[in-house]
Amino acid sequence: MSLVIVTLYLEDMKEDQKTDLLKKYNEGVATPEEQAIVESWQLQFPLEGRQVLGDQETKADLAAIRTNLLRISGRGSTRLLWYKLSAAAAVVLIAFSTGLYFYPNTTTSGRSVVELAEHDIAPGRNTATLTLANGSKIVLAESVKGKLATESGIIITKDADGHIVYQVDDVRGTTSQNKLAYNTLSTTKGEQYQVNLPDGTKVWLNAASSLTYAPSFSGRSERIVQLSGEAYFEVAKDKLHPFIVKTRDQEVKVLGTHFNVNSYRDESTEKTTLLEGSVNINNKAVLQPGQQSVVSNAGNIQVQQADLSGAVAWKNGYFQFNDVPLQIIMRQISRWYDIDIIYKGTLTNDAFNGVIDRKASLSRILKILEKGGVKFSVSGKELTVFQ
């Protein structure tokens, strides 16, 4: 089923230009002029005879989605779902070659996801637990801004943005005692956090992850951190002191770069995605910007072109699915909403495409996914997927 973008003027604009403009609008990077063009398309489109979202439904969906499209591709067919982003300024209307429009309604079982999730589950939040070298723990959601602790001449603070920052207090920060000290920043399901390491490196830690590191890299030939789960790194440049990320099956070595590492134990592979600079994987492969390494449990490395926006979507505040199987999507949902997933029925190989705001409640996420024919039942902290 082919997709046709309906426009009522600017007929001289090429189709690929229209598609690129729509993509920029959905990703929030369009200029004010480009936003005006996209919104004017919608305003001039004749809505007579079309089924569109009502104001109340629109306002609810505004908090749940960042795009107007969710296309589900599977088993030889492509289905498209259309949403309005807001009542006043919706994006380009999309029409099928069949002229069919979908709009929010109840599931085929007659029960809405909101009814299924009677006690809705909120999305994850910005918090973590910091374990100091002496074993004491600081719950960062409960801590106030300012000084948190001092270790071996290192001052640990929480800045105005809520990030952890390390600063050298005095010469004690370079003592041999400090070389044996390590901190661990950890998140449970439903948590994420950012830390600014002593060398200026910025790290975003995803849900159900942990990062172990020295509170000071002074006197060390290498800047080594240990990661479990997923994190995005913006490494401060230092040619004399390589930055090394160690995970279960790989060692990522860099000098200064931006990259994402996915090393969850419930995933079959570990993935490192490079956005800027250069990284060395297990001393066997060197990635260039736009590439991704896939490391198997056996240590085999495959280098491929990366879906950059999809790899770092979590860090930017949304889920992005580009031909992503349902099981992988559900693992992401499990981590972010702190819920267990149970499957009933035969698992399919359906792949999903779309962008959804991570600030959405669980019922809003499920409501969107149900448009693809997947059914859900929620009971407490268990989410059952019917296929």
C-alpha cells in the first residue's frame, strides 16, 4: 500500500523534499519558516468527510507521541496510523492510496487500553543511586542540589540541572589512595541519569544500567569505566589518556568522541554506535562516524551502517523504532516502565516504525501499539502481550 503525501500548494517542491521537511518537523528541528509551511499544508486540506481526532483525544495524544505517523510493517503488509499532534497546528495529513484513515477507537475486544490499565503506570524519571568508595549510597532523587560528598580530595556535587559533577578539591585528589577508589552510578528500571566525570566526559545512563568509574583520573594512564546496560558518552579529548569503556563482551577504546553503547544482558548482542570521532572495538575493528559494531557472545564482530537517531533516541527523550521487532520494543518498555512482560500466542516477526515520547504513560504507549493489531492486558506490574 503506497503512501501519498497530500499537499495543496508548493507543487513545485519535489517529493523527497516534502518527505525531508516532514521528517525535520516531526523531529523538532525544523526552522520557524519550515514549521509554517508544514502547518499551512494541514490548514488548507479539506477535512469534509474525513474522520479526524476530537479535541479531547488530540490533547491526550499530544502528551504521548512526537510524530504523526506510526507505520507497522510485517508479513508482507504495511499499515499506517495517523494522529494529529495538536488541535491548532497539526502536521501534514497522510492519505493511503485507498483513501483510508484510521482514528482512535476501542480495541477489537471492545476494551480500551486505558480500561485495561486501570491503574496507569507513569514513565521513568530522572534519578539514580550513587555508591561511593566507602560503600555509602546517595539516592539522587532525594538529594538536594550542591555538595553531596568529598572523597580523597574530590568534591562531588549536584548541579542546577541535577547532574553529578566531580571536582578536584586539593592535592589529595591525586594520592595513591584515590587510585583505589571507585564510584558506581546505577539506575533501576524506570530511571535514567547524567553524570559529568572528573575529566569532563559527559555520560547519560539509561534505565537498568550501571557505570563504575574513578572519582579522579589524575595519575592514571587510562580513563577506564565499566558499563552494564546502556549509556551515551561524550568523551573529553585527551590524546595522552585513552578513554576505555569495558562491558561484558567488549572493550571500546577512544580518545575523544560521541558514541552509544548498548550492553544489556537480556539482549543477544552488544552494540556500539559512533556519532563522532573514532573508536576501537576489542582491538579488532575501528568504527567511523555513522557505523555500528555488533558483538556476539562468542566475540564475533560485525560492522554495519547505523541508525543514528534510533540508537540515541532514548537519550533525547523518545522511543524511535525503525523496523524494530515487537520483542525488542517490549524489552525497552519493560525497562522504562518497570514492568514484566508475558507473551501469549505465537510470536510474530512484525516490525514497527515510529516515534513516541518517553514522557507518555504506559496506557498511551499501548494505545498506539494496539493500532497495529497487538493486544495487551495489564495486571499490577505484569503486561501480557497477545499475538
